[in-house]
Amino acid sequence: MSNPARRLAGLARLAVVTTVTSLILVALGGLVRGTDNGLACPDWPRCYGKWFPRQADLPEGLTLWNAWIEHGHRSVAGLLLVLVVAVAAWALLGYRHRPRVWLPALAAVVGVFGQAALGAAVVLLKLRAELVTAHLGLAMVIVAGLVALTVELAVPPGRAVQRGAAELRRARTSAWVAAVALAQILVGGHVTGIGAGLAYSGFPGLSTGVAGAGTEQKFFHVSHRILALVLLVAVGYLLVVARRHQAPGRSRWLLRLPMLACGLLAMQIALGVANLYNGSHAWTVVPHLAVASWIWTVLVIDTTLAYRLGASSSAPDPEAAPAASQPVAA
């Protein structure tokens, strides 16, 4: 492997590590919310004035477990910041001639700084639902940018002289399905933020619910359920389109990724039903958010891969690593 290809492969691996870290951070955010530890450290960025809180620093009734769930989330956020800065520095120093590399890398840095500011506002303003939803939404945007960067680095463009209508249709279908998934995630985040998870606890009907649920809670709860059905139909349609456009010579991942999204969505619906029956326990709330981020990631990979493999290119990328033609290796 030549030195340029080796450097490109190294940056691709760092982008993968950064993307995985961002997904871990999303899951930890779900743990913070699912265990009601969003205000376990009421100050920011320290916890009760300390970088490493001790039991002696905490008020009565609060344990180190509670404090470190929240403070651990912040610590991983700090690690993510270091990683995205490293990715951006590498991209700017080595690939200034490739805007599709350094632009998303630089955008990730801006996004993580914005995410830190939103996280501080969430704590200091006592978990306002709108800020919690915005915090989750920006996390999904950061994940999408890192995924797009990883695909750009790891997968060479298509060799077609001209992007065909079939490739564009396939990529656009995946894009709007991903948009539906993002809308569902944002609505779900708002449901958690306003405490509407059990506004109706019956399934599949809306027969029962917690006492005192207001109009807003009921509206967003029902909207979340309806969007789940819409997303189920949309992902099923994407799978049909993927099968229809699958042909010899095309990446099998353009079929495998929609199949994976279908499997994850089935798991997600089962977790959502479990939330209703167990009173939104952390054991199902946290995986519910984590799987939602996985579905989003799979759909973003599918979208960017479909556009990347259908992109116009008459010559191979001289800096692409030889093994990069296999997306699974990346």
C-alpha cells in the first residue's frame, strides 16, 4: 500500500472510531435520562465543583453512581471533542484539496462545541424539553456528518461516466426514509422531555394512561406511535426499491443495509412496547434510544453509500486504499 493510501486508510479508521464514540455518547445520554440523573451534577462542566466528584462532595441522598452517570456522559463528550479535533486537523493538513473530506470534519468540530453549549444549557436551565430535544437532534446531525466523512474516505466513487436515474432514485428514496427516521427520533426525544412516554400505556390501542397527562403529552405520544408506523412502511418500501435496483456488479450493501434497518426497526418497536408495559424502565428506555441512533446511522450510511457509488467518475481515486472498495472492511 502506498503512503497516500496508507494515510487515507488511517484517517478512515480514526473517523470510524470517532463515529462509534459518538454513538456511545448518545447511548450514555439515554442512560442519563432513563435513570433521571440529568441534574445529578447541577453545575457545569464540573460536578459539585470537582472534576472527579467524591461522595463527600455530594449532598445527602445522592450517590457516586448517580453523579458519575451524568459526569461520565460529560467525560465521553470531552473524548469525542478530542477525536473530532484530531480528525479535522488531519483532514485540513492532508486533504485541503478535497472539500468533501475537510468540510464535514470541520463541521463536526463546530457541532460538538455547539453540543457542549447545549448540554450546559440543558443542565443550567433544569432540563427544558425543547433544549433536550435540540441536544438529541444535534447529536444525530453530528453522527450523520461523521458517517458521511467515513464513507467518503473508505469507499471509492462509482465508475459510471454519468449518474443514472435509477441510482439517483435509489439514493433519494433512502434520503427521505432517513428524514422520517430523524423526525421520529426528535418526536421521541420530546416525548421523553415532557414526560409523555406513558400518556397512553395500552397497546395497540390507547385505552389507558397515567393520570394527569395533558393535551401536549397525549398529542406527542400519539404522534410518536403514528410516526413509528410511517417509518415501518417507509423502511419496507426502501427494501423493495433496493431489491428492484439490485443488479450484478452493484454493492451488496445497498441491499443489506435496508435489510438491517428492517431488523433494527422490528427490535425498536418491541422495545417501545416493552416501555409501555414496564412503566418506561431504564432497562428498555436506554436500548430504545440506542437502537434509534443505530437505525439513523444505517440509513445515513445507505444514503451516502448510494450517492457515493452512483457518483460520476471516469477515473479511480489515486488516494483510495485498495481494500476500500469493500465497504464492510471500512
